[in-house]
Amino acid sequence: DKTAFHKTGNAADIAEFFEPVVQELRNREIHLLLKEAENIDLRTALIGISRNTAEHLFHHMSENKGRMIIEEMDHLDMVPFVDVVKSRKKILDILYSLTLTGELSPDEKTETFRNFINLYKMRDTTAQE
């Protein structure tokens, strides 16, 4: 229920945006994300994503960075889904902060991306009240 989603804004709901939002990132935006994100969050957030999304990210990474993340993922034990969701939310938090600084423009993105930004804005507004 998307209405509940917009009202709660919990981490599991927000993480649903992860793949569609990541798919929209351009080369420069991926580089900004990689600069800000912790490796542990990147590798955990990538668990269970589609091949297309993974290829999109790895295509824009340096070969060394991509190899390092893949090797780290190969050595991960079972990761609870709640940890995957938390890492995906951290990635989305970074992307939202990049929109606040103007380094990433939601105007150039699809409706899904803009909905993700609007959800974060609603969350911020609710937190301030």
C-alpha cells in the first residue's frame, strides 16, 4: 500500500526505491556516490540486486574498486535482510544529500526518482514538526 509507504517512510519501504533509483544514476553521480559511501554498505546493498543494476554500477566503477567489492561479497557469510535494507537506505540517504547540495538534480530524473526525493522531503518535514 503506497499510502502507508508515504506515511511511514520506514527503511524497508524506502529501500524499495533502491534499484530503480540506482539504475538512473549517471557516471558522475555514481562516482559521487562511491566517494561518499562506505565499502561495507556498498557491498551489503548489492546483495540480491538484479544483474542489470549490478552491471550498471560496476560499469562506472574503476576495475580495482569493482573487483574489491566482488571479492568482499564472495567472502560474506549469510547477511540478514534487515542489514541489506539498512545499507540500501544509507545509499539512498547519500543520494538524497547529494540532491540537497545540488550535485544531483531530481529534475533530470524519472517520476520514480522524484517520488523517492519527495518521500525524503516528507520525512524531513515530519521530523522537524
